[in-house]
Amino acid sequence: MEQVLRESDDGVLVYVAPTKPLVTQIVAEISARFEKALKSGTVWAAHTRDWRVYEPHRCQILVTVPEILAIMLLSPALATKWVPRLRWIVLDEIHTIGQQEGGAVWEQLILFAPCPIIGLSATIGNPEEFSKWLESVQEHHGLKYTLIQHKHRYSHLRKFTYTMSKKPIEFKGLLSEPPAAVHPIYIHPMSVLLSGTRIIPDDLALESGDCLTLFQAMLKVAGQFPEKQEQLAKLEPRKFFAQSHGRLLNQRDVLDYEAELKSLLASWSKEPEAYDKVLRPIGEALSQGHGECETMSDEARKSNLIHVVHDLQKRDNLPAILFNFDRQDCELIARRLLKELKTAETAWKKSSPQWQSKHEEWKAWVAASKHRQRASARTKKTKPKQDAISAEAKSWEETFDPEDPLPEFSFAGTRSSYSKAELQQDIEDLKWAGVPRWAMDALKVGIAVHHAGMNRKYRTLIESLFRIGFVRVVIATGTLALGINMPVKTSVFVGDSVHLTALTYRQCAGRAGRRGIDLLGNVVFYGIPMKRIHRIMTSKVPPLAGNMPLTTTLSLRLCNLLYASQQAPSAAHAINSVLRLPQLSLASNIVRDEVLHHFRFSIDYLRRTNLLSVKGEPLIMFPLVAHLYHTEPSNLALVALLQGGVLHRICASIDLNSIDTKRNLVAVLSHLFSRRLLPRLYSGEGALERLRPPKSPSRVILPPLSPDAHLTLSEHNDLILKTFRSYARSYATQYLSGSPDDTLPLSKENLSGTGDQDSPFMLTLRSTAVEVATTSSFVANSGVTDSSMRTLTDLVRTARPGLHLDQNAIPGLDDLLALDGRVVNGYILDYFIHGQVRPLVEANLVRQSDIWASLQDFSIALATLQTGLEHYIKATRTAPNLDSKSSDGEDDELDGGQDEGDTLEPGATSIFPVKPTGITDGDWKVYRAIVLTKREFDEKFKAMGA
């Protein structure tokens, strides 16, 4: 960053982070570190989907999320002025490229980047393979590439689990001793040998003490085998370190010894009956105390947690992050800890004569406040000058507040510079932000909750208070695992979860061990069975699989970039990156010819649906597709409904019956953008009446698509199937006709040359066989042929080897149309009607922790849809085809759609206070219906936050 700032006032560095908290943290560090006087623009800017500081294209350091940078790289208006200024792009947490949702955007950034890329990550399962693909992309762009690896942590991580008491134990405050029944049990890294594993992950590191205990355990086993004794004798510490000549050992010495010890153990594990003779005895020797850790009930786990945190505090192992991957559980844990602290404090106050005496003195002082005020007034009248010179010292009563938590019943840091007045002001600000009372009370005792559903101001505050040392216990989901600067002394995994994977374990555990502060970090597994702990510790980070980045919507946006920028060099670079790379995607070995065919037939589809002209010019519906790019194929389905007149028919009655019109509109949009299937037991006759709670305002089941909507989407889906079936046949005929399809799909056994190929039986089979080009020969044996494919799913699943069909890259509507007997959850429509949260949990079966995010996603979809319609109306008003400047509005997809106050006509906005000329009545009613629906939905959604 400093290099870019010093070189010129024109160069730009973009720092891409996967989450908004990480963006805000990086912004704070840049703002504190760099200053520079510029004639125009700013040193830095920040831009996420719902937050922007300064102008992103008028700064030298832009901190953003991947979706925003992708929009900017595909913006025609920026292609000639801003993109050529790019000097570096930093992709933090680059392993996010492997996620199913959002991963394709990271691949697009790598493909489109016109400058060198710096990728940062601590958790990549296949660094060499990923690096090889990244190198091929960078070299194709004419850029140098280097892989830099640091394979060892600065500080080791010690793993523990905790015993639990079957009976509840009273918590008596932090000055008391933790109960003996709740104490830590050390987990030696090599105790995982009990799980039967023979492959030790590279990142399962040993401390010097661990190496010594492992050596001693191996020595006991080797006592029965002379050859093993001889092998192990070389690793006797005094012999191995003899070359150090008595100097203190450093970490490099320990790492060398650890490597030799692991290498010998690995060779032993390959012997016959190695588990019974070697691994199990060593694992048992290193697992002392593990038998004390019993799996307890959920209530026992909750009641013992206060003692675990107390023990961490007593051992000086705070600050800590308690990871739980359920938002609701995070809040329940915080409330339980707060309750335990308050209950203990109340009990102590009732039993403490000192406290009661002090409290009585304070009450007497308060009662005498009026007398003091009158005495002070008389003194000022008699001695006004002397009063100005001398000031009366404040008594302890003036600063005493009996409601303040006592230090022995609070985890709040006492060494921070954070004052009581600042805390009170911050809490007062949080009240206006709609933060619940329990969260503010917990903040007073140094406890906080961090997950995506919590208020943004609250999260920002606790991140700041955590860094300065006031908040010392945070209960969080995985939101704090992605690189955000909140290092701790201890990471605690509270309870098991399906989300506790090899990747999340390493990310969360990696928060422990503050560089420059702690020589060791601690990882605590609490309430997790020992066998599961061993599996987590020995699990490997999955390799990055990547995604197919070339989607139909992206093809349309690339055409718009090329056409609207008048074939700017950066636009041509983006197109060439997609079409000329030897391997387009990390996901598979998709070759260049296949990419070209896919792109060609995507364009064919776009032309058939009137989204692209013969000259490659995006047509009138482009803004809607572009603004909703992240929802494909729903964005294309929406366009089909608009072109088919379905939405126009729904919105035609917006002035006569606005209530039903808005509800019908929400129902259709719910099918497209908020689809959630109910369990199959809801599909039976009379099931709803049995399963829905009595008097619930929720209808639970979303009404099916209307017949005309279903017909329109079915016809559109048939067009997609026809187009991409032609693509598959064309590619297979041209490139695969000469390659035999004779390898079994699962076993990979090759069947070529088996049997007498010229026998009458084989000749008869070949003469009567139905020729297939795209279908696997083995699938064709069941009678399935190229022409019998009725769905895109069938086409993808039955494709022959060499034909890479990615269902995520084909905008099919099979999932939308084929419910397979199941029904769709109507939680969005139900909330739009009654505006209540509890029925969504009780009747619609939506998890409490998921409600806020789900409603926010639908609100964003409405806002994006409104913005897309506004660009569509502008384009329609100015020209029959899309104006390039008017289409370049993807980066403001959240700026439109805000409440505009009172207008002359319901649904009109400040952008369009009246119906624009050249706009049909049908289009105008659709726009107004969307605006009114969004306003009503957001009113209820904002009320939920308040």
C-alpha cells in the first residue's frame, strides 16, 4: 500500500475481504497509518453492498468485498478510466473461492484482474494444485507469480477438554476457587492415534514437551522390539541435540526433532498389526485423564460453562472466544453467563455485612442531598469569591452506583483505558439502535455476542472494546473466524455442530495465540465427545474445488462491457481471460474449446430470449438481469415472467386492490428469490391442519405458481433445455466422436477390447444400437438416448466422459418447477401479511437465528429489483435499445428503492414522481407495485429490528 501511495497519485490498490467486519477493520488500520494530500479524491475508500465511505473510484486504496469489485471490473464506465489505474489486487482469505455460494465471484476476480494479485490464506488444503492454476492465469496475463509458504505457526496451540459435574454447582464469584469437579484435561496431539489414524496432518504440531512425552511413550512400546529400540536410540534427546553443545534450544531445533520423531512413527504405523502393537499403546499412554470426560446432557453443559470460563479467568487464559455455530445458542449462552454472574452477585450482597453497611451509608448520603444543596447555596452567597478559588473534593458516594457490577462478578477488563462514562454513552447509543437490554447488561460485565444477526453498531462496538481489552468473553459463530483482528488467548468450541469442519476448526482455533503477546495459545473442546475431538484434530482441510465461473448472466455482462465501453482494452482483456485460458476453472479440466462452445450457446440463448441483439448489444431487459446477477437463474425467470406479461397481469389491479396485488406479487417473488421447501410430511392431505399450531396467523404453505406463470416458466425452461442440448451435441460431435466411451464411471475399469468384437452377436448389437453423442454409453444401455432427456438434470447426470456440464452454469428452472410432491414454505408471504416473528418459528419452522438474515435477503432482492426497474425505465424512455451509460448502474444496486415521502401517486418516487413519457401503463404499474411492496415489507422488517 505504501509503495502505491509513494509511486504516484494515480495508482490504485484494491484490498478484497470476504466479510464486512474485516472490511471495517482494514479501513481502520489504513486510516490510522496513511495520510496523503491529494488534489482530488481520498487516500482510501470502503464499499460493501450496504455501506460506502467516500467515492470508490476516486481513491488510491479501495477496501471492498468481492461482489463490488466484480461489478466495478465489469462496469463500462470504469473500463477506460479506473481499471487501467489498478496496480495491485489483494485477495484476503482467498480460500473462500471454494465455497459453493459466492466462490465463483472470486474466480471471476482472478480471471478479470488486469494487474498482479496477492492472495492470502492460512487454510488451503491443496496449496500446490491451487497455486498451479493461479500461476497459469497470472502468466497468461503476462505477470510473474511466486508461491510463498509459511508452514509453522509463531505460537503453538495447546488443546484441552473439560470435565463436567453431573449436579449443578453454585457459582460464588471470581474470587472463589473453581470447583474441583470442573477442571481441564490436556489433550496430547498424538492421543489421536487411538482413533486408528495412520496419517498425521502436517499442521498437528508438537511442543517440546509433547515431543518428550511422545518419545517416552514410543520408548515403552519399543521395549518389546529390539529393532525399534535401535531406531529410537538415535532420537534420544541428549544424543540428538548433542550438536547444540549445551546452548539453549530454539524452535528450529524442536521442529527438526519433531519431524524425525513423526517420520519414525509413520514408518512404524505401516507395519502389519500396527494399531494393536504400536499405535493404540502409544495413544493410551498419551491419553491420561481422558476417561473422566463424559458426555453430559445439554443442561449440564450449560450449567457448567460458567465454571469453565471462571477457570480460564483464574488461569489467566482470557480473553476468549466461545464458538457456537447456532446464533440462538450464542445468545442463550451469553444470557446464561450473565444470569450466573448476577445471581452470585445478588447472593453475595445479601450475605455481606460490609456491602450492606456501605449501601446504607450511600442511601443516607442520597437522602441528605437536598440539605447539602441548600447549604452549598448559602455558602455561595456569603463567600462567592472564595468558592471560586477552592473546590470541595468529591466523596466516594458521588461516584458510587449500587447497580454497577462488582469486579469479582464481572469478566470486564480492568486495565483498559475505557471509562465508565464512555460505556454509559455507548450503551445509550445502543438503545436507539434497537439492541436488546440483556446484550447491554452483558456488555457491562465484559461479555458480548457476535454473529451476523446482531445489530451492526453493536458488533462494531464490541470489536473495538475487545481489542482494547474491556470485553474479554465473546460468544460467536464463524463470523470471527475469517481473518478479523480479534486474537485471543483461548478459543473454546462450545458443543458439537455439523458446521465444525476441518476448515472451520482451523480458522477458529487460529484465533488463539496472540503474536507478540502469547507464547502459547489454548484451544478448548467443551461438551464434545473425545472420539469426535480426535476426528476433528486429524481431519484434513478439503482441497479447493472451485466453481464454473462462466454463467449465462456473466456472458451477458461481458457483452455489455465490450459493447458499452467501445471495446476498451480492459474489456477485451476480460473477454480473452475467459475464452483463451487453457483451464478456465479450478473446478475441473474444462478445456478451451468447451468454454468457447458454452459461451457460443449462452449467446444463442440470450438472443432467443431478446436479451442480446445480433450485434452483441444488450437489449432493454439487461438492467434487470445485471442487477440480480447473484440470483441466477431466478433473474432470468423474472425476465421471462415480465416478457410473458405475467407480472403485468398481477400488477394491473394495484390501484383497485393494492392489498391482494402486493400479496400476489410477494408470492411470486418468494418462489424466485426466497425458496425454502417444507418437510415432506407437510405434503400429505390434511397435514397442514394437523401440524400448524392452533390460531397461528401463518398460512405456512406458499400458494403454487399461477397456471400462466407455471406455463411461461415451463416454456422458458424447454427453451433452455433445447439450447444447451444442442450445445452438448455440437461439442460432442465435433470433439468427442473419435474418443471411445468404454470406461466404467465409478470403478474406472476399461472395457475396451473385451470379447470378440466381430462375433455375430456383437455385430447385431452394433447394427441395432441407437447412436448417442452426448449420453454415456453405459446409461444408453437402459434405453436412455440423447432425445429422451426431459430435464437439464437428466442431461447433466447422463453426460458422457469428456463433456463437462455444470448444472450451476446452466440457467435451468428444474428445481423451481419440479417440486417432487413437496410444498414451498410461505414464510416470506406470511411475514409480509402479519409482520410477526414468533409464528415463523412455531408454524413455518424457520430457525430463530435464520429469520433476520432471510428477511434481509428478500429486502435486498426487492431493493435490487426496484433499482433494475428504474434503469429499465430510463433506458425505455431514452431509446428502444439500452444506453450504455444508463445500464452502468450495477454498483448502486442498493441505492435505489428508499422511502421517498409523500408523492402525488402511490408508488411514485423522487426519481419518477410521475409516469415518464414513453412508458406503458403496464410497466408503470409494475414499477409502482414493486415500490409499494418494498415500502410495506421494509416497514415491518425495520420494526422487527426496533
